[in-house]
Amino acid sequence: MKATIRITGMHCASCAQNIEKKLKSREGVVNAKVSYSTGNSSVEYEPEKISEKELTETISKMGYKAFFAAEESGGFATDPVCGMRVSKANSIKKYFDGRLHYFCSEECVRKFESPEEELKSMKRRVGIALSGVLVIALLRVMAMLTLAAGVSILTWAPIPSLPWFTWGYWLFILTTPVQFIGGWTFYKGAYNAIKNKSLNMDFLIAMGTLTAYLFSVFVLFFPNVLPVKEKDVYFEVSAVIIAFVLLGKFMEDYIKKRASAAVRKLLDLKPKTAHVIRNKKEVEIPAEEIMVNEIVVVRPGEKIPVDGIVIEGESSVDQSMVTGESIPVAKKKGDNVIGATINKHGMIKFKATKVGSETTLMQIVKMVEEAQASSAPIQRLADKVSSYFVPAVIGIALLSFIGWLIVGDLTIAILSFVAVLIISCPCALGIATPTALMVGVGKGAEAGVLIRGGEYLERAHKLQKVVFDKTGTLTKGEPEVTDIVADDNKELLRLAATAEKGSEHPLADAIMKKASSFSIKIPDAEKFVAVPGHGVRAAWQRKIIIIGNRKMMAKEKISAEKFEERISQLESAGKTVMIVAVDNKVNGLIAIADSLKEHSAQTVQELKKLGIESIMLTGDNERTANAIAAQAGISRVIANVLPDQKLDAIKKLQSEGNVVAMVGDGINDAPALAQADIGIAIGSGSDVAKETGGIILIKDDLRDVVTGIKLSRMSMRKIKQNLFWAFFYNSAAIPLAAFGLLNPIIAAAAMALSSLTVVVNSALLKIVKIER
């Protein structure tokens, strides 16, 4: 039995060799072949001797992740290169960076693997086609000039001893290389289209040009076979069509290549080599060979090759290329460093924690690639139309041919048949959405806005409400203790810090920092329980310490009536009040305030200009929430909301018919981010929030919320423009071709121009400046 196992975590070719060797040593494994570049392992084994689970466990014990690849046999997929819908069962399947792709042909695989080489190959084919057409054009001009001078073309012919060697034979010789070398890809594409039961542009081009070519061959070599009055040949029609279409595809691929530069720019950030400690010596190795837990040495001016934790030294690191932070960030022992950032000053040593595809940079690259390969819902319309379009075009071409045949003009019948097939090629329709999507996602990545798929681009331009989490999103998320109300401030701080020591909440951090500023020693609590949205309960030296809001006190049946007036005053000033109770009695209050981020108010104003309402969602009480909202310019506030109630708040807004975005940064925001039509995650937030978000703001700059929405609107405008011109072009041109009013050569030029127009229109998005 044969199977494909996906393996992740390999750092070099030797890793693949070790796995291969280990697999082959297992009883029941007949053969094994592991590829480091793709992560695929082809394993031939005997199921009665070794199970799938045992195979994957063998690899897992070596420190790698392994799982059997689920290769779907049913349904259809889209070729990421040509856009053809292919049968998953009959397509060519290849893994790249851990993702399974389906291709219609080996050519598309090569183009995906090596776009530069494929572009060079296409350039050669274009050269052959254009050279042939140019020679034909020159000969045509010379023939006209010699005829005008009263000289027969035969007397000029280089082979005067063969009087039968007429103009038609020269055309045959010149166009045949163009037809079968320049146009080879169309025949291969047509064959694959038939094999995959999905007729496409290549099929139409191949069918149209072969019709013109074979008709001309019969007229030239077998003149009595076809019942035509005029013995004209149309070799140059076929050659010019192929040349025009190839030139259009070359320019289209070239512009696409430039438009998809975002991923290459990200990949260029990776350093090629790194210095690591091996066998107590510092050695230089290729950066991709760094292993987890290996010690990496980075000197001033060098790039940090992978993610890790500093274990020795201090420095400042320029993280602008990844996070967008303009000021270098100080790093010391225990701090995290990000791969592809630049060490500015001191030498540091760090332990690698994430390598290869797991690094922050490669995760960003993966998200951008997935987004560019995805399709927006509007693409489904184009796909559906295209699936019916090609068969309909063939039907119209045949009807046109039969109609002209009934009239009695086989020549016009042939030409109209060819013209309908050529002019109707749905390439412009097929690339209308993907090209705009690719450029839009790439431009977003360059601006620090990661859009994870076409669906989010489409939804973003329809947004009506943007809901902001308060702490860490609108505010800095680093609150400070501003007021302490107690008989003994230090003692209250000591008790509060003891209880909050086990908490990760920003308010707990503020209390801990304040206690540290008073040089208070903070003991460990004996017991600790966090009550989400309410507070904490801890035990220390037989004392029960409870800290939280009014809900927490009500839950514990503790009265805070004595402090109610002071609590109200502090909350009216926009401060969060933590009530501290010891053994069921309130001992005092700690007021904490969080300030707005630099661009929060500006973001809200910009959204208002776009006709989008901003809403603040928070677990804080209404007074505190309203005070912060007033500073940000937000008029609608949803306060006193627990984490699970945030999701319900989003649902309620959606039930009112709104398209809603949620902007958040914490784990508690993840359900709401998932429920919203678009989840927008702050780059500095939790991994869970970022995994849930459809749009990720790398720079931690709220103005990028506006940037993302503006970019989505621009991208959707381009998509709609592209689809309009594609539909309009085909709708207007097909009748002209069917009635014999459109020469096939003009049809080919117009078809190539339509595709080029779509690509250029999308590429213009790259030069548009998004004002902030």
C-alpha cells in the first residue's frame, strides 16, 4: 500500500534523510522517500504489519510533526496558475509550503515553481511567433510593391526553378513554426481542458487557429477537396492570432509578476546565513538550517535570522520592516526577538524558538500567499458564467458556421467561426477578480495590513459598523494606578498585589507596578481564582482577599455602600475602580485609568467620514466607558459586557441588518472576532485573536483600520470595473463576429487587448496612495 505523509519541522536536507532512514528501518515499511523541499514523504508499507498511527508516531518521536495527507478525490479545484477549474481526481497534485495545490498540467506546475523560468520560456515563444508574423508582413509588403511595379512575385521568388512554389507555400513554411512552436501551449492547455472536462480559453484558441490553418492547408495542397470558389489561404490569420494572444499573455504574466512583488519583498527580508554555537564553537551556517533551541549569535548591524528569546546581552532592534515600529526596541535577557529584524547596537545571543515556516515572517508570507490565492464571493459569479460561457460560445460559432454555409459562402463561414471562437475567449472574465485581488492584498501587505482572503476584501467595502474593544485596542492597554482610597495605602497595595500576582489582566499589572514603585515585597497567594469580567479571589495567611467591580462584590454579598459616593466620582472621571475587600469587608479602593492610543480619535473621525459608525464594546461600567468614548469621539457604547456576551452583542448588531467589523486584541475578543463579518486583530495582541481575525494590523496602528477599508473599496471598485468591461466586451463583440463583420485578426488583437486592459487596470491600484 502506498501513502503520502506530510512532515513539518524539517530544517535541512539531512533531516529528510534521517527520517527516510528511520522509516525504512521499521518492519512493514517496504520503501520510503522524503522530500525536504516539499515536506512530502511517499511511503510504501504493509498495513497488516504497521499502522498509519505507528508510522506518524515514528516521525513524531524524532521531533517532527507528521500526518497523512488527505487527498480529496471528489469535486473540483482551481488551478492557481491558469485559473482553470480542474477535477481533483484527474489533476496534478503538488504540495508547496505545506499546502496542497491542484494543477491542470506540468506547465502550470513549472510556472508555479519557477515563474521566472516560465516567463523566459514564454518570451522565447513570443519571439518565435512575432518573428514569423514580422517576416510575413514584410513579404506581404514586398509582394504588393512588386505587383504595383508590374513584376510577378514568382520572378522574385528565391526558387525560380520551381514555378509552382507560390505565395501560399511561403506562408505555409513561415506560419507552421508559429502554429506549432509558438502555439504549443494552447494545444497542451486544450488537451488538459478536455481531460479535466472544463473547456477554457486554450481550447477556443486551439480550435479557432487550427480551423484556419487546416482550412488553408486543404486549399493549398488539396484544392479540389473543399467546395470553395476563392482559393485564398488564411495562414497569416492563424499566425497573427497566436502572436497577439501570446504577446498579451506574456505582458499579462509580466505585470502579474510585478504586482505580486509583496511576497518576494517579504522573503527578501530573510538573511541568508547565521552564526550559531555548535560543539562550543561559533560557526556560520545557512539560516534555514537553524534548529529549535539552538543558540544564535547576532552582532550589531546583522539581521536576526529566526524568532527566539534573548539569553545574553543587550541591544536595540529595528523591527520596522515587520511590525512597523519606527523606533528601535530595547532588548535584554528574557525578551523575544523576531526573525528578519535588524540588530542595531550590542551583540546578543538568543535561543531559537521558531524556525522555518513557523517564524513570524514566514507566517506573514503564508497568510499573504493564501489571501492572494483565495477567491472573493464575487468571483463565484464569474466562475459560474465562465462554466456556461465556453459551451455557449462553441454553440454560437457552430450556428454562425452553419448559417453562412446555408447562404453558400464557405469562406465567410470559416472566418466567422474562427472570429467567434477567438473574440469570445473568457480570459478577461477569468482574471478580472484574481488580478485585482492579488494587487490589493499585496498592497495591503506592504502597508502593514494583512488581508487573509478575498472574502474579507469584499465584506470590508460593505461595512456599516465597526465595534472596538476598549482595553488594548482603543486605549494603550497599560493602565496606571491613579488613586488609592484607604486608611493605609501601602497595606492595601500589598494585599491587592498579593491577590493579583497570579493574574495576567492589564489592571493587575498596573497594581503590581504601583506596588513595585513603593518597594513593597509581594508574597505569593496560597490560592488564586480569576472570575472573568468580575475580578479575583485569593487566600493568604488565612485571609480571603477579593478584588473586583460591583458585580464581584454583589456575587460575594459584600456591601460597598460606604464608598459609593467616592466610587461614582472616580468613575465619572473615566477611571476603573477596583474594590478591595478582606474577609468580606471592604478595606479600600484602587482607581486605575487607561489613556487612549495616539490615533484612536483620528480613526473614529475618519470612519465617520466614510459613513461608518464606531461602537465601543467593553466589560467596564458605563461611566468609565462613556468617559473613554467621549475622548475618542464615540457616541454609542455597550458596557458591562462579559467575554461571552461580546459575541451576543455582535450577533444583535448583525440581526439589525448591519455588516459589522470587530477590532480587538485579546483572547477574550476571539469569539466576537470570529462572529463578526470581519474580525480585525491588532498585531501586538494574542495569537488566538490573530488566528481568528480576517484582517491583521501588523503595525498596531488603528489608522490601518481605515486603510484596510479604503483599500478594500478600491479593490472592489477595480473588480467591478474589470467584470463590467469583460462582460461588455464579450456581449458586444460576439454578434459582430457571428455576422461576419469582424476579421479574425482584429478579433485576436481585441481579445488580447481586453485581457491586458483588465491586468493594467488592476495594476494601477499599486500606484494609488491611500491617505491617512
